[in-house]
Amino acid sequence: MQTERALINTNPKIYIASPYGFSEAGRFFYEVTFMPIIKDRGFEILDPWTLTPKNIIDSAIQFPYGEAKKEKWREVNEIIGSNNVEAIKTADLILAILDGPMVDDGTAGEIGFGSALEKLILGYRGDFRQSGDNEGCKINAQIEHFIYRTGGTIVTNLNELRKELIKCRRLLT
């Protein structure tokens, strides 16, 4: 039996939970290496780094330091957070970047929210440093639990990521 998604012939939506947008090196890897892998697997990408228009973010950046800037950032943060919540709600799959000595706190929040919504979550950790709570896990035990409880897994290199994305796409279509 075909799924409703297959009948309307759309690509599954994937939300990318990632801290890569914060640094120039991270953005380069994200845009040049990482995102093409996902696009080539036929997903519709929900990218939190592009969900909020740049001019809205720039409107807060351009304020001089002080209370007015803080207030503007509060407004912009609400827009960013709301945009990300709506994208996670519509996603079929969440791909979470788990690199770093600890999982990025925003990424961790997105994982928890997605898990509560029972979204399938795939983790990518290309970082070889140990960051688990103990010898039984690769990262924070609770975050791992949120990923595994959805039927997801954690991959540790780009070749594994390519293979898992194909599996996820088959599962979702």
C-alpha cells in the first residue's frame, strides 16, 4: 500500500539541527560538503539557518550596543524560535549534527522537541573526540536516548550518512 506522501509525489522534509551556521568554517563545510549530500538524496530541506530572512536578523545586528539592541534581539529570537518550531512540526525527519565536545544546546533542544513529536531523528557525529557521559554512549546519554527512541541512529562519517539517508528516504516514502 502506498503512503499518502507517495501518492502526492513529494519529497520527504528534513529539518537540519546544526550549530554549523555560527562560524565561517562551519558554514563552509555545511554549504559545500554537507548540504549537497542531503539534496542528492532527494529531501526537501528545512534549514533553520535560512528560515528567518537575513534582513530580520541584520535588523538586530545593526543596533548599537545597549537596551534597544537587547530588546530587538528578543523580538528576533522569538521569530527565529517560532520559525524553527513550525519547521520541526512539518518535518518527516530531523538530522542532528552532534559535533563538538558537547552537543550544541540549541541542537539538543531541537532533538528533544522532535523526539516528543515522535519525529524520526538521525544523528551525525563526524567529530572523533569522546564526549559521552560514560563508556556506553557516544554523546550525552539523554540525547542519545531521544534519538534511539524514535527509531533513529547515530552515524560517524559521511559515507554512513549517505547510506542512512537513503534508508530513511525509503522508510518515509
